[in-house]
Amino acid sequence: MSRQGTSAGEVAAHFFRHEGAKVVATLTARLGTHRLQLAEDVVQEALLRALQTWSYRGVPENPAAWLTQVAKNLALNALQREQLWNEKQDGIAAEQARWLASPAQDMKHETFADDTLRMMFVCFHPELAAEAQTALALRTLCGFSPAEIAAAFLTSEAAVAKRLVRARQRIRELALPFAVPEPAELSARLGGVLHTLYLLFNEGYKASTGDRLVRDDLCHEAIRLLTLVTEHPSTQEPRALALLSLLLLNAARLHTRTDDAGHLLRLHEQDRSAWDQAMIRRGIACLHQASQGGVLSVYHIEASIAATHCLAATASSTDWPRILHLYDQLLAITGSPVTAMNRAVAVARVHGPQAGLDALQSIRQRSLLEISHLYHAIRGTFAAELGQTETALADFRQAHKLATLPVERAFISRRIAECGGSG
């Protein structure tokens, strides 16, 4: 049976990103981490078959179950071929018995029941290189492409590909168990898990590829997994609660980031009455709970910035001096050029656009930002506010050249038109 009003391509694209990652985690739970590559391969093949089959026969009523069953069959076929090749009569029986075992029986003593979250903690095993851990989690469990991972880390696709190859090879060598570590060891891996969920949410909040600016499914999946983390006593740490607060406060504004025509809206242009007040209250409560631990993380500061925006009744009443103070704290901790760029916006709101331009110019690693359209769009905004029309046009045109999403290019085109220029 087909789903009405939804194309096979749209559904398959969603499953490639979202459900595909879940199936990889489920397969790896049954087959073992040493067969992670097999799990990824059969899921990709199942997704390709979905594209072909669903386009002809229509999308099934339960596409997730369809995808899981096809991937499972492909995995079992691969194991049988391997068995015949190796001529080991008892191996395939053991694999099948393991596969058919009830998840409830296998995992009833585990810290987390969710396969995706369990696999995420596996990805941050201390035996894996730190640079590869997050890349592996984003690729395997969040469905990120190498290009999206590269964008998140301001590096190249080739570098990301090498990290992934090394990580999978290391997992095979170590035969890492598909198990969450003991509670005493969880904290050491929690930082990587939190950073991965942070990046997953950010990709949903502002997609780096595709036709849409916002991907609600990624944002809500990050919130779902993080909620599970904060509900468990061993991982209910202040930094986890602070991150949950940040995600909730940002998610409260998701549906106001574009208008009915799909045009990008800046924060001061958004309809604040349409912000999700229940989500804001939950985010503020999480931030209050996070503050009880006496520990200050970057997530605490970012959540405080988001809370300051959310609690302002109007754009003009936003407490920009407080936001600038918070960015000063954040920059002192991270030294991140992206943080410095965002701080420059707060500088401009407090001290004027020329001060904002000066702040941008003083960023030490500015070259890392100059490949981003946001950097040039911010420069153009400051220049336009100063009446420097030609400079603003040059900056906006460079931003338009670098922007990847249609909605971003359309927004920048409007800014160019406002300055009296043409794209």
C-alpha cells in the first residue's frame, strides 16, 4: 500500500538519513561491532532497493519495517556466503542464533535500551582516535555525508574519509563489544556523545546541504537521544542538562525561521508569539537544573545566550550587553573563530557596526571563516548599516557565491537588492 501525498524519493531520502542510521545500529547490535562495515553496506543496498521498489510499487505502510527486513535478509545472505567460502559448518548457525535472539533478553541489563544511543557510546571507545570518534558517530548513526562532516569540522572530505576508514579498521582489530561501558566509565565518553548530538541538532537547525534550511527530524532526534541521556542517573550531568536546555530553546524557534513562502527570517524578524512557549519553559527548567552542579560548560553559556533571546518580549528589548558578556566568556573558553564571529554581532549591537567590523577583522583564524557565506553576510550587514553601499554589495555578492542552500541565496539576493544592486 502506498502513502498518499508523499513521493517515494522524499520518503527514501528521509530514511537514508534518519531510519537508515537506526537500522545500522540495530544490525550492529546483533552482528557485532566487527561487522559494522557489513551493516553499513547492507543498509545502503536496502536503501537503493527502496528507491527502486517504492518508485514502482509505492511506499509501504511501514517503510521502517520494510527497510529493516530487507537489510536483515541481505546481512544473512552475506553471512551465508561467507560461511560457504570459509567452509565452517558451525559459524553461520551461531551468527543466526545471535541474530534471532530477543533484544530484550540480550540487553536487559544494559544502561541504555536504545540501539542508536548504545552505538554512540561504542563509537567513543577510548581505543579509537579522538579525531575519528565523532566522525564515525556522525556518519554511522546520524547519516551525515563526508561533506557535511567536513563542514562541521572545517576540514576536507578527504580527511574525513581517512578518519572513517581508520576508525572502522580499528573497531575490527579490537572487536569492540556492542555495550555501553560501566556507569563509572560513562562520564569519560559522555563529552563525545554530547558533542555529536550538538552537531546533529545544528545540521537540522541550519542544514549544510539540500533544499531546506531546517530539518526538524534531525533536531527532534537529537533532543530525543539527549533526553534519554539526561534521564539516566549515570549521565544526568550538568553539561548534559545544559545542552538539552540549549537544544530546546533553539528548537522552540524552529518554525519561525522561515515565512510561509520559505524565505529566511532573521531573529528580529520572527514572530515571537509563535515561539513554542512550552518548549521554552522546559528549556529554562533544564538550565536551572544544570546550574545546580557548580560546573560551567560551554553548553551552559550557549544555553544562557539562547535563554536571553527567548525571554526578550521584543527584539528591541533584547539584553545585548548580557549576551556580549556571555560571548566573552565563551570565547575565553573555546577560542573558536565561529564563536568570535558570533560575538562580533553582539559587539555591533552594543557598540555599533564599526565596532562589529573591527571585531571581525581582529579574529585570529579569520581565514577559516572566509570560506563561509555567513562571515561575508555579516560583514555586508555591518557595512550597509554604516552606509558603505559598495563595500556591502561586494560582501553580499561573495556571500551569495559561497552560499549552498537556495533559501540562503535568495535571502542574500534580497539584501543585494536592498543595497540597490543586482545579483
